[in-house]
Amino acid sequence: MNESLTFFLAGTLTQAITIANTIYYMVQNPAIEKRVRDSLCTNFSTFGNPDASLEQLSEELTIESLDLMKDEYLKYCLYEALRIEPPVPVSTSFTITED
């Protein structure tokens, strides 16, 4: 039971860090943010619809309905955020001295 709880909390934390980092990097670059928003508008009918309620958005925008294979740009943005700043830092004993 204790190990299950540890894995659940660790997975939740890494997801939250990855999402926060991705949003942070998108806010730093408005062109990328616009491109991600446009991509989401094409994949979800209520995203970008000013008349849609919050309930309608939450019903359509679920992890199960998000198809990263169809939305290549969003997938690459997540990968890049993970590359720049992984949710679990890993340190090594190697030091790079040359390009």
C-alpha cells in the first residue's frame, strides 16, 4: 500500500511539473503559444469557442481525448519542455569539456 501511494504521488508530481514547465516556455514565446492554441482549436471544437462554457470545455478536453499522434506540434512542445528541464533531475559524474 505504501509503495503504491509513493508511485501515485510521484507520477502526479512529475506530470504537474511537466505541464507547468511547458506552459512557462510557451508564455515566454508568444508565437509558439499561438501555434499550440491554433492546433488545439483544430482538434477540439469547443477550444477557442467564446460561447463554450467551462463545463463543455472540461468534457471535451480530457487526457483520453487528446491524441498526441494527431497533434504533432503539441507533442513536440511537450518533448522540448522535457528536454530543457526534466521533471526529475538526473546528475552524472561526467563533465563535458569540449563541444
